[in-house]
Amino acid sequence: MSRWKQQLGGLFIALISAGLTVWSWRTALGEGYYYPKASMLSPAFCVVGLGLILFPGYREERVARGEDISGMSGWKLITARWWAILVVALVVGIGNYFLLSSL
């Protein structure tokens, strides 16, 4: 997949997820309810979308380093950078949930 398609997909994911996060906060503050799964997943996907915009995908990153990925599949393909992005996404998602649940 070309880099600009990845970035465009990341932009789409980030914008939709940011919109859903704002919507979760508006309904929580204005109407007194929120959806727990949406409150966790939306910010997490926003972080992943931003990661796609800023960094090459984990497969492209390994290929650019000259690594042989023919024997790798699934979790083995994920690089340290993308593990960090996933951890940040989980922390942001769980943090947003706890902030909303404390209202």
C-alpha cells in the first residue's frame, strides 16, 4: 500500500474517532449518559489513526530496515514503535473512560 493511502486512511480514522470522542463527551456532559465501549475505543482509534499519519506501517518499517518478513505473521510483525503506539492508545482509551465515568 502506498504511503499516501496509509496517511489518508489514518486521517479518516483519526477524524471519525475524534468526532466520536467529542460526541461521547457532549452526551455525557449534556444529557448525562455515555457509551462505555465508545468512550474507550474512540480515543484509542484516534491515536492509531494519528500513528498511521505520522509513521509508516509496521510491515513497511520492517521492509525499509531490510528485514525478511516472509516467515513472520501476526504479532511478530509489529515493531517496537507500533507496540508503543498501541500502548499509548490503550492508556488514552482507558483514561478517557475513567474520566467520563467520574462525572
